[in-house]
Amino acid sequence: MSRPTSPGDEAAPDTPGTGEDICPRCNGSGKEGDETCPRCEGTGRVVEGIGGG
């Protein structure tokens, strides 16, 4: 199931070479204190490039 792109995403969902991961800013909680995490917009997940060079 895909979701819209969030500010912390490096690419759109389902882009080849990417995968969903826990948001490093909020550690997957979707919150920063009492506020919604601005990086993942409260989902707790971000789409990032996989692999490495």
C-alpha cells in the first residue's frame, strides 16, 4: 500500500531502489514532544534509498 510523499522522503513510494524505514527524527513515534513530527508528518515512516556505495 503506497502513501503520499512526506517531507522526509527521499523519493516517492514504490520508486525502484528505495524502501520504507523508521523516521530517524522521531524514531518511528510520529511525534516530537506533543507535536507531529515535521519530517514524516506523523506517520513514523520515511522512504529512503537502499543499498550503498
